[in-house]
Amino acid sequence: MQVIYIILALCYVSFPLNSISAAEQDPQELVRQVVKTAGGEDKLLKLFGFRERVLITETAAAPVAKDEKGNRTSVVQVSGDWWIDTAKRGKDKVRILCWAWSLHILLDPTSNIQTVPDITVADKPAFGLRVTESVKEPIDLFFDKETKRLVAIDYTDTRHVFSEWKKTDECHEYPSHVVGFRFSNREAGALNDKQWYQTDILELTPLKELPIELQR
């Protein structure tokens, strides 16, 4: 009998935390962890400009060249407006997606946050947080279990997968490479084999105020 107790004790000591899935943990504690990993609330991007290479393609494009100029320049006010050059984007979904990407959506008092089952992203386990109430349609954010970094967002008909992290001079961290895969079956979490878009952020600059030409 003593041998059995010893074995059980060793199992408990070895596996207590790893055996607990994110779905069993407090959502607010997980929010605290991912925001801390991002450098804290002060390091979450709020207003920024960026230059990117956006491609609608089923085939992964070649890596960005050093002299790549990109094909789109934007200014984003998180949870607010998004301008391409000086024209406002009229699509509400891309603004919601950026709000989630910035993690600010997790800190909004109107957001209801619950855990969702773990998934695998880029062959690594990821835990998920679902946001409702502050948005018309649920949006799921997934984080690498080890690094606590954002690795994917499921929103409407697409999974957006993030990688290749960079850091601004002000120490804001962000994923510079994003690939979108449409769902073949959203309820089952099944994705199409081929991507439908990808974007590479070539340059990102936090801003203290809107550029003069956008202050209208």
C-alpha cells in the first residue's frame, strides 16, 4: 500500500500543472499572463503606422527582400479607425481583427471572456480565449502554451496565423508575418489546405497622435 501512495505522490508532483488544460483555468488569469508576456498594458499598441506587403495568394510568397517597399501604408487607431494612405477603411471586421491582434479587446470592460478547447498551431499546442458581447460575432484568440504569445485568431470564416515576431524601438512586440486560411468547416475547426492571403509588416512605428492629414 505504501508503494501505491508513493507512486501517486510522485505523479502529482511531476504532473499537477501540465495536466490542467487552459479550458479549466480562470480566463482572467490567462489574460493577465498574455498581457504580461506582451510587456504589460502600456506596451500594447494603440496608435501606429505601418508599411506592409499584402498578397492575395494561395501559394506562400518568397521571403521579404531587404529592399522590399511593400504595397500598402496604413495608420491604425486601435478600436477606432484605420486609414490606408488617407482613406478610411470601411470594413468593421478588419478593425475588430486589429483590436484583437493588439490584445486590447481582452482588457475592454464590455468583453466577456471564456476559455475554449486547445488547438495546435504550427505543430505546437495553443490555448484559446473567446471574446463575446463587446463584438457582434465571437472571436477566438489562441496563444502558444509555452511562450504565451498570440499565434492565431479565428474570426468569422478565417483563421489568421501569426509568426516572425519583431520589436519596435519602444519595445512594443508584434508578429510581422500573417497568413489567412479559410475554414472548410468552422464548427470542426477544419481549414482549407491552401492559404488565401498573407501579409508581411515591413515597418511599424508607434505614434503619439494622428498625422495632421488625418486629423479631420
